[in-house]
Amino acid sequence: MELEWRRADFLYASLLYRLENEFKTLFQRVEKPIFVTSCGPSLDFRLKGGEKMANILLIYTGGTIGMVSEGCMQRLRPFNFDRLLDRVGEIQQLNCRIDFQSFAKPIDSSDIKPKHWVQLAEIIEKNYHQYDGFVVLHGSDTLAYSASVLSFMLENLSKPVVFTGSQLPIGAIRTDAKENLITAIQIAAMREGDAPLIQEVGLCFAHKLLRANRSTKINTTCFEAFDSPHFSPLVEAGIGLRVNKRSLLRNRKALVVHKELDTRIALVKFFPGINPAFLEAVFVNTAVRGVLLETYGSGNATTEKWFLKWLKKGLDKGLRMVDVSQCVGGSVALGRYETSRHMKDLGVVSGWDITTESALAKMMLLLPRCRSAAAFKEKFERPIAGELSPN
Ligand code: ASP
């Protein structure tokens, strides 16, 4: 197991910190409440003193948030978790108890693999009943992929799993890391009565909590690195936390964790001049089991005979094909134009307004679970975890 279990006793840690001033983790219990205000139709959420203190498990996988620069080129590489926590003394002021686990070897998220997603799901499964919420620190590059996959792996979630990261390392001047980490913990700790307020996988970045499987990375340099073009933020953090309560998922069933993922998937982005030989290779001559067609506008692609021929051959041999749009806004509408009617007639599945990241994740989960093309289509075209809106 690549994980290292690090558990701090808060009172003991705080005592040690004061006495020795060299204990590296700064988590401790304080009596200050988190005050959260609202406006408009959103929920007015306030955690009063005396209410049950939330137990949060913080899981560190790597990413810029915990990186340090080294060498004359100032190249960023993942660093050890203890040093990361050293920089966020503000955590002491949060009215929750925090334990943490870290990947033994933190990674840049460009190195994330399905085995890491399974590890994350297993940590959450194993600790599900001991904690009220989970915060996952993750690099921003593949954050939307990981968070989307986890939203499907953790079926019937009734606790928050909040992914966050940052554009600048936590030690940098003007870092966004502290803000993101503190907001993520506050959101994971929000309660409504006895239950956690957020009961789904979210992505917290730049003052917003987005539904994980609706999010996409849109910027490499701005702090607002993520957007959720088809779905409003679940929470907006200003002076208080404004919760869009009507959009929150609710669930009463027991958690089911799916760990089987099929990654034999191809992503084909259409462009004028796309080569027939390439599509033949992807659709016919491979071990690929699912293809995501990233098409133009409302789901359109060329009507050239060779395309229809390879498309039919691929579908006949059992490939699952899903149509998602290259556009940031709007939805796939198969059959609206002649240029998508042939795909609809042949059995291509509509991704509606799903993001590419989320469609890949959903396909990885559904390929092993749906034996027939009809079962796959039926499951894919309906939301499982709020990831799409069929028209
Ligand atoms: N390359 C980094 C990563 O994804 C970028 C970041 O964390 O923002 O791990």
C-alpha cells in the first residue's frame, strides 16, 4: 500500500506545538464557530457553538498546493505533507477536527492513474463512518477527471467529498492555496441538523464549490482555473458561504463503491480534414471498447461515406460510442441536423451537456457494468450523479 497513515491527536498536538514549537502539524481544536451567511434564495446556514463538531479527513495526493521549487530553473516538484500544513496556521481557527492521510509519494496530477482513484475510493470507503466529510488535495491539471470519476465510483454518497488544489504552492506569496484549502474544509464541515449539508463530490476552487462532474479546467494562470459551464456553483464563498440548496443532491441509500474501471477508451476530437485511416484504426482495428466522439456544435460530424462506413463497422463489432460537443455551452441534440441524424440512426449515444472529463469517467464505469448496447445507452443518457441534463 502506497499510503502512509498519519493521525494526530489534536489536543496533544496543540500542546506539543506550544511547548516545543516544532511539531509540524498545526491542527487543533478551538471553540470558535464558523459563521456562514446567505443571500437570495439560498440557504442561510449557521453553525452555532455547541453543535456537533465535524470530523474531516484530509487526503493529500500531491499537486502544486504542496510543491516546492528546486534548482536554478525553479522547477516545481511535489513535497512532503507535513511541510504543507506548516504554512496554514489558520486551520487552527476552524471549528472541526481534522485527521489526515497522505500518499506516501505525493504526485503531480499528470501522473494520476486509475489505481490512484481506486486508492482514494478505498480510503473514503474505509473511513466513511468515522468522518463527516472528506477533503482531497490534488493537482489542478487532472482535478476535473479525478473528481468526476470519484463522483461515479462513490454511488449513493451522503457525505461531502471536496476536491481542491491551487495555482500557486502554499508557501508562495499571494498563494491561492490557503484560501482554497480553508474554504474546502469549511464547506466539508457544513451541517444541516445532524447531516452533512453537501452530500456529493465537489470541486472547490477560487471561492466556489462546483459539482465535480460538471467542472472543467479552463485556465492555466488565473486563480479562477475551473468552470462549470452547464451548472451553477453549489456554493459561492464571499463574506459568507452562499449555498444553492435547490441544486444539492440528496440520497438515503447506503454507499456502494465501484472499483472496476475499463480504460480501453478512445477520445476522437473531430476537425475538418480528419483522416479516414485514423478513424478506421480507432473504430475497427483496435482493442478499444468505447469511443467518445467530440463533435461540432450540437453533436454534428461529417456525412462522408467513409465515416459512416467505419462508424457502422465499429458499432457492429460492439463498440460503445458517445457523442459529446466541443462547445463549452449548450447541448448535443442528435438528429437536429442531417450531420448528426445518421449517428443517431446507427445507435450513437447522446452525451447531452456532459463535459468530456465526466463522459470519459462515466464510460470507464459503465463499460464493465453494462453488457448490452441498450443497457449502456439507457444508463449513459440519464444522470447518475447530476452530471448531465437530458433535453
Ligand atoms: N502540474 C500540477 C498538477 O496538476 C498543476 C497543479 O497542481 O495546479 O499536479
